[in-house]
Amino acid sequence: MIRSMTGFGRAEARGERFDLTVEVKTLNHRHLDIALRLPAALAGLDLDARRLVQGRLERGRVEVAVQLVPAAGSTAQELRVDQALARQYVEQARALAAQVGLTEGPSLTWLLERPGVLHTVEAAPVEPAQVWPVLEVALGRALDEVVTRRAAEGAVLASELRGLRADLLAGGRPLRVVGMHLDLSGLRRRQQVRSILQHVDGCGNPVPTVLMGDFNEWARHGGALREFAHRWHVLHSGYTFPSRRPVAQLDRVVASPEWRVVESWVHHSALS
């Protein structure tokens, strides 16, 4: 089954004192490359989160972003009263009142307005061990969405490929021909080639196969052509673009290992 390399997933979850948001974005990459952004308080969960991603995805650039905020109704700070300082204010105020002949003592409002009596401190941080069960669920749901989207996009691509593939008989022997017109984007071209090769590999018993069409690849050996390096033969038949005065080889033919290529060239005629 063809799976796209690009996908996105998002999930939210709530703990006792916090809300958690996880976003996962995947891009094309030959290997599994995980970029994980966790809040500093959750740095100890890095390995656990990576293992969870590795268990669900095999390839691609995977970018995971986790946000941790206080739950609704709670704050990141706590209000504290410096009782020792408040007592000093009261004692000093009463002593001064006795000296000047005042009978009224300091009010609570006056006391709370004194500098330093009330102050805020950072709330105790949430322990990673408390967060992990919630993060595990949220990250798992985000990865589920990524897998679903990648499969859906891959199914669309597979249906397109089936329309561009022809299984033929030549002299009683089977052969397969796949027409290709690759994207203008280099990243997208490499993804398309990988998906096409995956599709060809999944067609059943290997048969001599030819891939041909407009590759939109200006490089002679790099770019999307690297995807054919191990098993396939990329034929260098000549320049094809633009048609009136060709200076680039954008149209190519790629043959599977079963073929022995005798000759290849670009057809020139008034019609072509």
C-alpha cells in the first residue's frame, strides 16, 4: 500500500492542573528524522516520546511540537503573604500611634497595601511523571491522524498510478510500462518517485519494467534520479527540452535490471 510522506495531526488533552496540545507534521525524508520540541519542564520525556513516534512511523522528517499551559481556572503563579513582615508593619504602626496619641490601629486594607506583604511566586512545576500518561494519549492520537492522512493521500496517488501503468505481453513475455510526469518541486519529485517505485514493487512478481516521461529534473545524476541508484538504469538518451532547440534532458527513460539496453536516442522529426 502506498503511503504519502506528508501528513499533519493535532490533539489536545487535559490533566489535573494543565492542558496539553500536540502537533505532528511529517515531510519527505529518506530515513526517520525526529525533531521534538518539548517544554523545558518535560525534557525528561524526550526519549519516551521518540520511542512512541518510532513505533508508529518508519520514514520521513517528523516534527513534533508540545505545548503545556495551566488548566482553566488555575494559574502559573501563587499568591503568598509575608506574615513576618506584616507583623513588623503592625508593630511599628501601633508604636508610632501610641507615641503621637492616636487610638486607631492599622486597618487590614492599609496592611495589605504595604510593599512586600503580598507577592507572587511561580507555582510548583508539574512533574514529568504526571504529564506522561496524558502526553502519551495526545501524541498517540496526533500520530493516528498523521497515519490516516498519509494513507488517504497515498490511496489517491495509487489510483493515479494505476491509470498510468500498463501491463503488456511482448512475444509472449510480460512487461510493464509506467508513464510519469513529475512535479516542478524537487522535494515533491523525490516523493513521487519513491511512491512510484513502492507501487511497482507491490504489483506482484517482478517483470521487466520501463518508467518513462517528463521528469522535470535538470540534474544529470542528482535530485530525484538518486532514488534509482541501487536497482534501476537511468538512460541518457539526449536533450529533449525545449523541443525546437533542446538544451536539457527533462524527458527520461528508466529501465529495471531485467533489461539489457542496446541503444537509446531522442527521436527527431517534424511531428515530434
